[in-house]
Amino acid sequence: MMTRIVAVMRKEFIHILRDVRTMAVVVILPVLMLILYGYAINMDVRHLRTAVLDYDMSSTSRDFIRSLQHNEYFDVVRYLDTHRQIDDLLNRGEAKLILVIPRGFGRDLASGRAPQVQALVDGSDSTTATIAQGYVSGFVQAFSVEYARQFAMRKGLPAERIVAPIDFRPRIWYNPEMNSTYFIVPGLIAVILQMLAALLTSLTIVRERERGTIEQLVVSPIMPHELMIGKVIPYVLIAYADVLLVLAVGRWLFDVPLRGSVVLLLVHSGVFLLSSLGIGLLISVVARTQLVAFIAAMLGTMLPSVLLSGFVFPISAMPKVLQVLTYLIPARYFIVILRGIFLKGVGPEVLWRYALPLVLFGVIAVGISAVRFQKRL
């Protein structure tokens, strides 16, 4: 009996070693998942995009800004002139943190009074906002203590008289209660829709091939691009019904505020569905079996959408290679769109730059699918 079992085991090992796809799953998939999880799951936020509004323009305020620039956690990307620029900067996502230095900052510090430094934090990403608030609070505290120490030394005061003089006033925009549901639900909508849309279309062409009906399509007068469009449109309608469903549940069950236009939200949802359905269609054309298509759609949408889209883990905390890779994830753009419409109430003048890549993804994916299908005729 053992001889027969060993013979079967030997035969099976030979099959496994000869099957390139199985070996790829055994060797590459665990390493790939370890790398993605190891690097993507990082709650540290460095190089936080920061803008400064300096009303004081004194040597002390410049020292404050210079210390900020030398801190690895902050990247000063803009210097503002007026308070009116703050809204536009935060709405566009060009800065996550804005520090406002009041007039008389240097004079008040020199005289021992406590000037108020305001930090405005983009709360649409509650994870980053919480971390950013902690970082800037620590920075202001460290600068304040160091300034107080030097002030005490100049005045000949004892060390125990040192008091941090800066009055730090953080303020969270868009999500002042730091409700994590407001941050999670729009991201979940994007992840669910991308996975669902890709799964819906990933089985369309390969199902025809497995059932043997692909030959009827081959000999029919329909053009490849017509076939692709005809295959996608029914799933667009189905996916739109899912969009309305998840939006209604997210709005009424979780009470996520909708500050922007519903029409704008539906238009951008359609653009996102075009890209997601196109990816599923491309998988369906390339895959040989429905099982392979299903697995490819799951791994190609759910894993990247959760890890690399900024849904939970800040993109700025990822290595540069993964940050570049995130530009290939449609959910990255749609999450920004959803949070912008839900929490910020922004309009098309801000969102177009995120919708354009989604249009390109959809057109390219459907186009490649048509070309690949044509090559198989």
C-alpha cells in the first residue's frame, strides 16, 4: 500500500513541478502578499503636505517655519498670503495641514506672552488627520520648550521656571468629530464597487468559451468593439443599481453627510464603473476558464483596492515604488472623488483631474479587450 501511495505522491509532485502556474502561486503569491502587506500597512505619515500662512513675517516666525522644514514629517509645499486661499487648498487636496502664524507672534514670545498658533487639518482622511494632529502638536511643543529654555537662559531664570509659551489651537475641517465612519464608508463604497464590477464582467467572454458558444460570435458579423460594448452595457446598468443601493445604505444607515451634488456623484460613479468593468472584461478575454477569471478579478481588484488606494493606509507612508504603483489603481481616484463630494462638497473644477484617469482606464481596458478578442478570431 505504501508503495502505491508513494508512487502517487511522486507523480503528483512531478505534475506540480511541471505546472508553471502552480509553482507561481506557491512561490510568488506569498512573497508578493508579504511585500504588499509589509510595506503598505504603515500608519506612520511622513512628508505631510503642509502650507503656511505667516501673518507675522518676523525672524521668530521664520525660525519656526525653518524648524518645520527641517522636520521629516512635514513638507512645506505652499506659502499663503491670505486666509481666503485656505479653502481652495484643502478642497483640492494640495495640502493636508495648514499652519497659521498670527501677527505679533515674535513680539509676544519675546515678551513672555503666549501667541496662538492655529493648525487646520484636512479631516476627510481621519487616520492621517489624527496622526498629523499629533505630529504638529509635538513639533509645536518641542519648538515652544526650546524657545522657552533659551528665553530663560537670556533672562537668567532657573530651569524650573520654563513654561512652553505657544498656545496651540488645532482645528479639524470637514470631519470635526473625527468620526471614522465618515472616512471608512466612502472608501468601502469604492472598494466594493470595483470588486463587484470587475467580477461581473470577468466571466462574460470566458463563459462563452467554456460553453462553446464563442464560435457563434466568431462567425457572426458583429465587430469586436461592438461585442465589447454590448457585453459591458448590461453590467453598467446592473452596477448602477448597486451604486444607488450602496450610496443609499451608506447615507441612511451610517449617516455619512452628503455635502456635494448627487448628480455629480452619479456621473463620476459611471466613469468609475467604466474603468472597473473594462478591467473585468480584459480579464475575461485573457483568462482560459471561469475559475481563473474569478481568482484574477478578486486578486486584481480587492487586494490592491484595500492596500494601495489610500482607503485605510496613507499613500504617503508607502515606499516610492508602491506610491507609483497606486496610480494604476482606479479606486485611488474614486475614493478621493467620493470623499470630496461626501465630506467637502467640492465641484467638477476640483474633481476633473481625478475623473480623467478613470476615463483613460476604461477606454484603454475596453480597447485592449477588443484587440485581444480580435486576435483570437
